Amino acid sequence: MTREINQPLIAYLKVHTGFITSNELSHELKVAKKTIARHVSSINKKFSEPIIISKRGRGYQLNYNNYLNFANRSVRRDSSMQLRQRNILIKLLFAAPQSVRIIDLVNSLYVSESVFQNDEKDIREQLKKWDLTLSRKSRMIRIVGKERDIRSVLVKTVLNLTKSTDIKKLRWDTKDTNAEDFDFSLKQVDLAQHLLNGFLPYPYNVNFFAHIYVLLGRVRKYKSVDKSIVEDPNIKNEIKKNPEIFSICQQIVSNIQRFLNLDYQFWEPETYYLFEYLLTSRFNSFDGVVLGDEKLSEKVTNLYIETVSRLLDFRFDPAITTELQSHVLAMISRLKMKISLPNALLNEIKIEYHELYQATSKASKCVCETYRLPKINEDETGFICLYFAKYYEDSKKIDQSIKTYVICTTGIGTSGIISTRIKNTIPDIKIVGMASSVNIEKILESKTNVDLLISTIPISKKIDIPIVLVSAFFTKQDEKKVRKVVRKIQDDR
């Protein structure tokens, strides 16, 4: 199957201004120039207006305004093959570990047996990276693997967690979202935050929400689950240290039971799985979570900072240690419990912070080898990289004058990164505040002394303050847009 380059192609054009030659794109993406041209044509066909401009002799350029408009309206039209394979995968994942009749899959998708066989080959390849396999026997097919891996793939696949950083935006990014299930799952996340007197930042909030949402659909479909987690001595030990978290999970599972009104015999294992997800989430303003790897997290954090500092020949502000260690502590627990945390920003992190990501990746490998930890995957490495990126950007000092508020989806360091990038590239801007998308209404109500709003999400409410829509990473294209508005504000003065 041809290697998918659409996202890397768009990502590369997004962080470069002007036209990029086909030779440069071919070299960077490691594909032929004809392949670049074919994919550009394919991408543009998905939208009512082209998002990539091509000119003979000059190359390709991203039409940034078209891109942002379409991206935020979530206009995504997957190819029929990709969509069909995704549907097959989801049906098999929901049924796992049980088998599904092949004839039922073929009939539901209106395809021939030969088409299904080709899809099956591709799905087998996709499952390899998650340590899962397909088993076909007597006209039946099923996914074989560990329960934790099946759950991780489910939350990534069903809700497209690799494409969004905002829970509410998932509703529009995901086809066939069950509105009642969605709202119920949101309420359970809010309940956990309320009872723990804290809030879950991205990506923990999205991950916890996704597991609840997917559980609702899965419970309606399967009749068995791996119950061994109930006897896991490590989990039992964590429950003894964190009884309040387990109690919250029991309450959420009880709410799920009443919501579904199903006589399901595996509610107890589900409580244990939910406990794992919540335990390995990092709550802000909550100190009650007890994890047993404090000393190890301190050593791992120091090794990360030492390694990245040496590779970049850069001295980070000591304040990074406390922030990073909190994340590392939860990460170590996830590694040991084999909990996956999808990173929707990974592709952009790799391109926008290439040097930082490479250094962080080498540090992750060093950490695993030194402390004999399970492999730290790209998603986790990307999150660690964001901490370094925040302080790396924040080290540059600039002048400030136009009072600006930055609105971003709740995330690990994302609003801080955008803010420091803005300050570093546009000296006339003074950042007077940052807020998550959930706080927009409050910001708009108290807009006194704010000259400009810079937001990563569309704001539909009409206000007098100029609003500039930018991407999650403040690129050169974003810089152009903001500079234009800044000049207009200055002229109006």
C-alpha cells in the first residue's frame, strides 16, 4: 500500500512560507516528485477550494486561510478504502475478543469477498504496530491480543484522538457520534474533576473521556472481557494507596450501569480498568494521588534535562524540573501499566520542533536503557518535548506593547508555547493572559484593556476586539496574519 504522505506534506508546507520546490519536498518526504504532484491533486479534490497552490517553476505553497477554514470546520473526506477499513477495524475491535462472521462484514459494507481480503491484509499490517493480530477460522474473524492494547486502539480509532486536542471538538471531528453517550461521558469527566477538586489537562481529559465513551458502545456489544486485572497484585496495591480514586471509579461505573440499564457481569473489571486510566492521569491542583515512583521520576526527569541540555548546548530554567517531574511520574505509571496516551500534536511537534524532538527522543531512549523502563513511544516523547519547547521559546526576551489574550484548547504547555512564540516574533505584542477554550465566555465578559484576541479555535460570538484565528503552533503563516492585524490596530490608534 502506498505510504500515506498527505499529513506530512501539509504539515511541511504549513511551517514554511513561500513556495517550496518539488525537489525539496521530494527530498524531505522521501518520495518521487510525481508522487508529490499526485497527492497534491488528491488533497485539493477533498475541498471545495484548493488548499495547496502549485505554480510551474516555483513549486507548492499552502493557501493558509483556506487550510484553517477547512481544518476548523473539520471537512475531512477520507477515501472510500480508508473509511471502509476503519469501519471494519472498529467492528472487530468492539467485538473483541469475540469473533465476527465474515459474511456479516461483507454484507454490511456492500463489498465483494476479494475486496474484503485486500482490506484484511491492510488491517493486519495496521494492527502490528499495536501488537495485535487477526485470526480467521471457519468463516469467522477476530482480533487477538491483550485487552489493554485492544482498548488503546479503540479509543484512538473511534474518536480520532490523534487529530484533536479538545473534547468538545471531537463531537464534530468524529462521524456517527452518539450525542447521548457523548454528553454522559463528559459529565463523568466533570464528576471526577469535581470529586478530586482539580482539573484534567489535555491529553488526560481527552483520554479519560474517550475510555468512558468507548466503554458505553462496547458494553452493548460484547459479552466477555479479560478479568485478570482484578487479581493483579500491582493494581490492588495502587487501590490501597488511592482508595478515593477507586471509589470515584466505582461511582462512575455505577452511573454507567444505570445509564445503560444492562445486566452486565463484568462491571468489576471495568472499575479496575477505569481506575488505571484515572490513576495515570495528571490532575492539576490535586495532591491526593499516590504513585510509588517519586524517586524514580526525579532521576528520570534529571536525566531528561541533562541529556537534552547537552544535546542542544542549552541551559533550561530550573523551573522546568517541577513541571516535568509531575508529568514523568504519571508517565512511569502508564509505562508500567501499559496505558497508551495518544498525542494529537505529534506530527506538528516533529516538524515545528525538529531539533528539540530529536534530542528528546534520544533522551527517552537513554532513560529506558538507564532505568530499564518499557519503551517510551513517540506519543509520550512528544509530550515531554513540549515542556522543553515551552522553556526553550520562553528564553528569548522581547519588547511588548499591544495587549493580547491567547485562547487555546486545554493542553500541556500549548498556550504557553503559542504565547512565547508570538512574543518572540512580534515585539509589539504584550501577552496579558492565556485561557483554555472552556473559559472563553469569561474572557469575553471581562475584555477590558485587551486589544487583541489570538485563538486556536473559531469564536462565533460577535465582539469589538479583533480576533485572529491561528493554528495550534504559531507558524510563519500565523505570524503574517497577526502582524497585519497589529499594524491595523496601531494605525487606528
